[in-house]
Amino acid sequence: MPEPIAYLKGEFVPASECRLHIYDLGVVLGAAVTDFLRTFRQRPYRLEAHVARFHASMRYARIASPLEPEESMDVTRKLIAHNAALAPGEELGLVYYCTAGENALYAGAAGMPAKLEPTYVQHTFPLRFHLWRGLFLEGAHCVTPSVRHWPPESLTSKIKHRNRLHMWIGEQEAHLADPRAVALFQDIHGNISETGGANIVVYREGRVISPRRSNILWGVSLTVLTEILRSKGIPFAEDDLQVVDLVTADEVWLVTTPYCMAPVVKVNGASIGDGKPGKMWRTLLDAWSESVGKDVYREMADSRE
């Protein structure tokens, strides 16, 4: 049976052989950046934007990319073409991952080798849309844990990195309140930032408001949403948002690569509007579907394990 392939340190390898060494600094220090895209009709969506952000993240993290952006895109196209052929009709997610490299001399900072070779990885997996089916049919319940988001003064929000232990802890705390809750993180001042995998926006009085970009990882999908809003003449703004702004909004949405947009119907147990997915969400999601040539709502709502 043919096996999917992955890209690891300059070579295409069977996916089962794509592994990190225990001394890799992505494991030892969390010194790693990442990005993620999905396919529509087995074609990479917003490839250039995701690769540009991935390479910008590497530059900021002082990780020297072994590939130029166009070379990264070539690898992506080859991986998707090969792996999609093994799964006809399925959509793929593709992960970019690059660490600072392997430190075989590991003994803390004193054991850092003079030269590091970054560990560059790309790999794919089939998207399992049933994981988000409940978000589309019932809506999300966001819970704000006590754990706060990284302040940008300590680690910028503008790059996509793997330093997410605080998000893991926050998710476990949120699940104590509701096992299906989505952890929504606040900054140290109590302003809403983002979830572990999505941006969040509110819709109120005919306009859409996002947390300020200085406090969030600005998603590629958030850019897509602003384009759709512009085409419909709906104003978009950035501002400081608190929990009260979500609870009193007309609608609240999660915006992210795997499922595009999902409605939030509760925050900390309090219903938003009538507590059901809103009409404007469906209007914009349908516009998104039209732009990608696929019914995103049906893709999620009709999915099964």
C-alpha cells in the first residue's frame, strides 16, 4: 500500500519516517516556528500568504531557512500532489515546521554547538471535518481560563510559534467548566486575544470588530474575512474587546484555516443573542464557499467519523 510522503531536512521521506531527534531544539527548548494551510478541492489555499508568514516567523526567530519561499511552495505542491492522489476526494491539511536544529552536545546553554542546521519539515494529513461538526450545528462555547496570553512584550504575537504550553493548560482548565469548551485567552489587561487555533471577532450594529493586531496572530483566514466584508460593504475595525463586548454582541465568530468560520453562541455560560448560530455568519460563510468553489457548511455539517 503506497504511503504518504513528508519533507524532512531536504529529502522526501515516507511519512512514518518523519521524526524529530530527542536533542532537537524544537523539543528541548520549543525553539520552533510553524504554519498551517488546507486544501480546497485538493489544491493549497492561500499558499503564498502562509509561506510568507512562515518565512517571516523563521527570520524573527533567528532560524535560517534552508529554503527560499518559492522553494517552500514547490515542496508543498509536490507533497499535496502525491498525497492527495492517495486519498481521492479528501481534503488535506499541511503543516510547516522548522526548528533551530539538533544539539547533540546538549548540556543546557553551555553545550550549544557553534553551528546549527535547522530542522525543516512539511507534512500532510487528511482533514477530519467531523471534529468541527458540532461548532456548525450547535455553535461554540468559549470559556476564558485564568491563564493569560503571552504578552507581546515577552513574545510577539505576529509570528506563529510552538511556545503554547499556556494554551494547553488553559484548555484543560476550560474543559473543567465544559468538556467541549473552546479556551479563549485574555491578555494581562483583560482584553480578549484569541483561542489556541482561531481568531475571534464580534458583529455588532452592522460592523465587525477584531481584537487589535498587536495582541493576536493575524490569521490568513482573518484577512479573507476582511476581503469578504469589504465586498459586502460591511465595516471592519480593530479595538480592545472584553468579555462584556462578546456577551452583548449580535454575533461572535471564530475564524481559522480548517473550517473558515464558526459561530460562538456562549461565553462563560452566557448566551450570545438567542444562543443559536446567527444569520450573518451563514451569509458570510456562504460567500466564503462561493469564493473557494465548495460548500463549506455542508462539508462540516454532513461529515461523519
